Amino acid sequence: MSFLYIPPYMEWIAIVASGASGPNQLNGPISSGTNITIPPNSVTSATQYYKAGLKNLEMSLNGMMLQQGVDYTENGSTGVASNTIQMQINLVVGDSISFRIFGAGE
């Protein structure tokens, strides 16, 4: 029996003062209520999705875990693929957000 190893999706976004370039930078500051598109998979360059409401997306801010429903909300209906989240906290220049998707991501 053989197993196909699929590494978990792990990407980040840096909040910069100006001149954001590429999918891993956004100009800040960013206000609560702003929708953010998660970066494409840097290994495959493909758009990355998670399934809303299935707890397969983890996010952290400057190394501290964020709580879904408090710090950010997942966009979309439960079980439906999405590639955006909505921040429920303010982000400032110098912040770094990391994203990790497990198992049921697309």
C-alpha cells in the first residue's frame, strides 16, 4: 500500500506601508471588516481554497493564533470552498498573517 503525501498549505501575508507587490503583501493599515484573499499556493501557484465552517483553516497574527468568529470570519456557506476571509481586528504596518489549511481544503 502506498500513500500520497500532500503537504498542508502554509502561506503568509505581510502588511507593508506602501508599494505592496505580489500576493504576499498588502498595503496597511487594514481596518476591521476588510476582506482578504488568501495567497495562492506558492508550491503550485494555484488558487488555494478552504471549506468554510469546517475548521480546516488556521490563521495567526505575528505568531499568535487567531480565533475564527472573533478575530476573523470565514466567508461563504458551510462546506463551500472559499478563498477569502474577513478581518474583525485592525492590522498595522509590520504585521504578518499566516494561513494554514488542513485536509478538506481544495
